[in-house]
Amino acid sequence: VESRDTAALSGFLEPLHAADIADLLEQIGPAERRDLLGLWSGEIDGEILSEISDAIREEVIEFLPRHVLTDAVRELDTDDVVDILEDLDEPQQAIILGALESADRVAVEQAMAYPEYSAGRLMQREVVVAPLHWTVGEAIDFLRKAEHLPDQFYHVILVDPRMKPQGYVTLGRMLSSPRATALRDIAEDSFRTIKATDPEADVAYIFNQYHLISCPVVDATDRLVGVITIDDAMNVLDEEHEEDILRLAGVGDESAISDGILETVKQRFPWLFVNLLTANMAALVIAQFEATISVIVALAALMPIVASMGGNAGTQSLTVAVRALATKDLTSANAPRVVRREAAVGLINGAAFAVIMGLIGWLGYGSAGLGLVLASALVINLLVAALGGILVPLLLNKLRFDPALASGTFVTTLTDVIGFFAFLGLATLVLL
Amino acid sequence: VESRDTAALSGFLEPLHAADIADLLEQIGPAERRDLLGLWSGEIDGEILSEISDAIREEVIEFLPRHVLTDAVRELDTDDVVDILEDLDEPQQAIILGALESADRVAVEQAMAYPEYSAGRLMQREVVVAPLHWTVGEAIDFLRKAEHLPDQFYHVILVDPRMKPQGYVTLGRMLSSPRATALRDIAEDSFRTIKATDPEADVAYIFNQYHLISCPVVDATDRLVGVITIDDAMNVLDEEHEEDILRLAGVGDESAISDGILETVKQRFPWLFVNLLTANMAALVIAQFEATISVIVALAALMPIVASMGGNAGTQSLTVAVRALATKDLTSANAPRVVRREAAVGLINGAAFAVIMGLIGWLGYGSAGLGLVLASALVINLLVAALGGILVPLLLNKLRFDPALASGTFVTTLTDVIGFFAFLGLATLVLL
């Protein structure tokens, strides 16, 4: 790029897969990216555009000549266009909609009318259907004559005269059956449909749970409006996971390594601010015991151990709980048993660490009383951590909040406050 | 189940999908599970068996009558049998291998010869191939006559006479092309192969990056040995994510909500023990400053704020870094830029919180000096957190450790130790 050698650049980029070119564009710095686009923008196609991460897509679109953008957008399936549109500002949306052919534009606008993160946004409207009464031969003849088939399709969907899906046939079954076979006789039993208004998280769950490869989408009157394929579902699953991990760590959902400095500050500041408030709460608890600490200064050194063990144990429980809620492995049916198990685990681990730290307090700091206080505070805090780690996510889930989003803050605040209070409170009672 | 009404039970379970029956078995308690299996074990088929989580599968297998187990295992594809075998003890493995027909047994044993977590373990050996020179018509006639086709297949793989894959044709393209079309003329350009010894994490990455639906697997001499389909890749992706989340939280990789109490204690104890050691290290740092604390007891209340802010900021950076390493968005090419960005973010957030806590220290505790010390310690610790959060995962990755596994412990130890040391050290210098 530096030598502005366009031919060499094309020679290098041409054989790469669109996804790899998109990765390259993401990994280089903003200045290099501008240079590269300046030299090579004519070659950016729809596939590359839909592979680029949201963070820099806007930047790339602004840079593209209008005719390149038009060509790029026209070759995409409608679901990919919707995916690109979702993250753009109004004026950029208008440019892209304007670039589409009118039939596609209507399809995209209809998809955008469904709520964000719904199956309606995810589906492609290009579907391959056949009437219920057709045979394999009729379907094959129809496919051979069809002009516009989707890039990828894995089933032929059987519909009744009112376009209500009644079943589907895998292409493998179709290819291996004689021409005279009725399609309805080789339809899959695993057939199910998704409503266009279903949340995309449910779509990912259904694909994963029932090992689907594609699934018809129906509107409120059960008519076929589109189809979702497994690559879209895999994408959603990927994003949901990413979201869970980032939310558990207190980072904005959409953080990416290619974000700018100010964007990153903006994503992380709010969570740190919440943590500042809860840390100050814990400091207020400690401040109540300043008289005790001024008599036995060793307490100041030991108290973070109790809080930190509780925080870690709480994080363990809540992570398992948050994941189990996301995969629907934790339901109201087994919740009571899981809570009892967490309590037992908290008590056992608490007792084990109480023995270890009790001995350290006794022998290391030469006070049996201090050892006893440390041990008791640890048991209490690990039990609280275990119960908090399971009950807080369950409660947030019941209240329809995402447990990944807020559980961490609640649980560590709980273990900090209880840890300091139990340790310093017991010390005041026993040692003074 | 309680009323031992087998007919009613079958009526309830019969219409359910295998995955849902498996979920049910996981969610009920061990005693109920035994009762249910006692009443209904005759109906457990291969599909249910392969859906059950590892944690309770052993228990279920032990309970099944031999003939039920034999029938169940025989109906599965080889990759599903391998998946079940992997998590069983030797004697149980022998029972299942003995139940297979001999051709399948050989296939399964060959797959088990590949290293754990490799593409060879993941692939199914049932493949659909056609010679390079065939036409669409020849392929369709072959498929109509074939007796044993895989349950699911999405491509016909084109091979040369030595069984080396040369391309593949999607079933959709085949169905929509005239009989006389040569298969090689409608082969996909996106064709690629996977080596049987490739790690399964790379398989998941390739499927996700290039939106593959199935991919041929070759041995060391480039001969076709099997095929991996997207549902297997989706599974791996799911497991990798799960592993990352659980490791980041310091919980054993294979934790599940259905684990027993002792198993859970065993998974969580080691991580808490490591945390105990590092917390004691931090306590030793504090103990060096007992003289300072005994003069200004307020320090004891405020010091956890500095440590906690650092710990949270470090967790934010490292989570983003660990995820970016896993998705290959963070590479040596952009690492320097990302490190600079993290440092800048750490300094900006550090400065913002320094102002806030400086004011709280000054106005709330009536000491400008205390405010200054708090502010300086926060800037130092948030910078350390940001740098540690990115450099520790990068270093672990370079040393070929999984950064998700150990980064958290290193980074929070770092921010605890630096946080206490900076705050108490500065306080000793400035305030005494």
C-alpha cells in the first residue's frame, strides 16, 4: 500500500476470501485503511461489505464511490442488506435503500418493519416452495426452470394453497428418491416453524436444540414469509455468547477490538462508575469499624482476603447460573435443587478455607481469637456468595432483566459488604 | 412417574423431541431419574442418548438393559458414537463397541485413533462422493440407487481416482441444473478441505469465518476420510464459548448445572485456593504499612476502593482481549495499536475517577492530601489494569497457554498488589 502499487495490491487481495479481506481492513489502522480504500475501493463487493464489523462499516461506506456501493448492495440477499442497514444512520440507510431494485427495496423495508432482534429481521425472503401435491419429478423440473434461486437452500418447503407451510423435504431425500415419489411422503417429521416476531435468541436456541439446518418463518396468520438458515442462527448464537461474556465482565455489548479510544472509554466508564459507588458503600461499612481497626491493625491487612474469597466464589456460582439460564438448563423445575446444591458447595468450600485461614490467623498472627474470627467470617461469606450467585441471577431473570448484565455487580457488592461486616463485626465482638 | 403409570408416561414423552427428553432427564433429581428410567428405559433410543449431557450419560447407560443399548447405538452415525465413547470409562466403551456392527466398529475405532479434540474425532465417515467426470444425471441415478446415505448431507464431493477431493457441488445447484451438466462445471469456488489432525477449534473458526455448511476431511496424504457438517461445528463453537466463559470465571471447563455437590466442590476449590494465595500476598503488602494505617485509620476504609476499581478495569480489558484472541481479531499485526489504545483508555478513565475520588477524599474526609493520594493511586492502578489486561493475555497466548484460563488471576493479583502498594505507599510519603 505504501508504494501505491495498485497492481501488486490487487494481486495480493484478489485471491483472498471476502471474510479475510474484511479482517484485514479491521486490523490495520484508520490511516492505512483510508489509503487502502483509496487505491482499491473499486473492488469492494457486497460480500466484503457484509463481512466487515459494524464498527468500521460506516467509515468504509462513506468512502466508497456511489456506483461501487450500488453494485455491492444489489448482489446481496435481502437478509444481508437488512443486517447492514440496521447499524447505519438514517442518511446512509436512505442511500443504500435507493441503490436497491424496487422489489428488493420493498422486501428490505418489510423486514425492517419487524422489531429489532426478531426472526423477521433475520430471515431471508427468498424461499423455495412447492405445492403439497407435487412429486419429486415436478419439483426438479420446476427448479431447473426457476430463474432466481437463493444462493443457499437446503429444503423445499411444502405449502398449501394459502401459502401455509405444511412440511419440508431435504434436498438429499429429493435427490435420492424416484421421480414419481410424492413430496409429502418424504417430508421430514422434525418439521417446525418460527414466528416472524419471535426473538432471535429463541431462534438460535431452537436451531441448536433441534439441530435444524433451515426453518420456515410464518406471520401472525401462519403464512410463509421467509426462511432462516443455520448460518444466520450460528451468527446469533455467536453474538449472544459474546454479549454474555462482555456483559459479565461489565463491558458494553458491542465492544470490539477495532473500536476507537473514546468509544471504548464510553463503553467502560458506566460500569466502573457503578463499581465506584458500590466500593464506596463497602468503604462506609469499614469506616464504622475504624475504632476496632485502630486497636488491631492486622485486621486491615486480613479483611480484603475475606471479601476477595467471597467475590470469587460468588462469580463462580453466578457464571454457571447465568450460562444455565441462557441455555435453558436452569428452569423453575430444577431451581430449588440447584439452590440447595450451591448452598452445600458454599458451606463445604467455606469450611475448607476456614480451616486453612483459621490456622494462618492463629499461627501466623499468633492469636487463636483472630483465627476463629477469620474462619467464621469465611464460612459466612462463602455461603452468602454461593446463595447470592444463584439467587440474584434467578431473581433478575424472573423480573425479565438479563442476568448477565447486572448479576456481577450485585453479587460482588453483596460479598464485599457482608465480608467486611462479618469479619470486622465478629472481631469487634470477640477480640475487643 | 410417581403413580407408576407407564401408559400415561409414554403418552406424555412419546411426542417430545429427543433433545427435550434429554433435557427432562437432566433436570429431574437422581432418584426421580432412576424411577423414570426404570419405567421407561425400553424407549431410550440413540438420539436421546447422544443428546444427554456427559455428566449423567454414564448413569443412564449403566441403567439401560443391554439390548436397548445395542439398538440405540446401532442407529447412530459414527461421529455421534465417537462423541458418546469419548466421555466413558474403558469397560463402558468396550460394551458400546461390542454392540456395533463390525464395519461401524472399525470406523469408530479409527476415529478414536485421532487425537482428542481433532477434526478426525468430529467427522462422520459416511460421505457422498462422485468421480470428477460425472454429470448431474449420473449423480442423481447413483443417489437413487444408493442404499446407505448419511442422514444429512449438503454436498456431493468430487474426487479423483485416488480419492483426493477436488471440489464439491451443492445439492441445490445439482437439483436446478439439467441432467447433462458436468458436475465440475457447477462446483463451488469456496471449496476447501480440513486435515483430520487439525484441532477442532480451527474447524469451528473455518466454518464461522467462511460460512461453510459442510467440509471434507482429508488424511496426511490428502485422501478423503470423512466430512464435517455445520451442526458439529456449531456444537464445537458452543463448547469453546462455554469453556471461555467458565474459565474466565475460574470454574472447571466442564461444569454443568446437573453436576453433583462433590464434583462441584472439586471443580471450584482449586481456583479459590489460588485466589487465597494471591489474597494473602496482597495482605502481606498491606501489612508493610500497618504503621501508616494505625496513624490514619481512614486509609483502611479507602484502600479497597483503589484495588476494586483496578480489578474491574483489568477484567474489562482482559475479557475483550481474550475474546479477540479467540476469534483471531487480535493478532501480532494490530497488537501494538491495541496496547496503545488500552493505555490511553486506562489513563482517561483513571483521570476521570481520580477527579471524582479526589473530591470525595478531600471534601468527604476533609483532607486535600488524602484526596491527592487517592487520585494518584487511581490513575496508576487503572493504567496498570489496562496494560495488564491486554499484555497478560497476549503473553500467555504467545507462550501457548489458554489466556482465558489464567489471565484473570494474574491481572487481579497485579491490580490488588499495585493498588494497595501505590495507595498506602503514597499515603506514607505524603501524609505522614
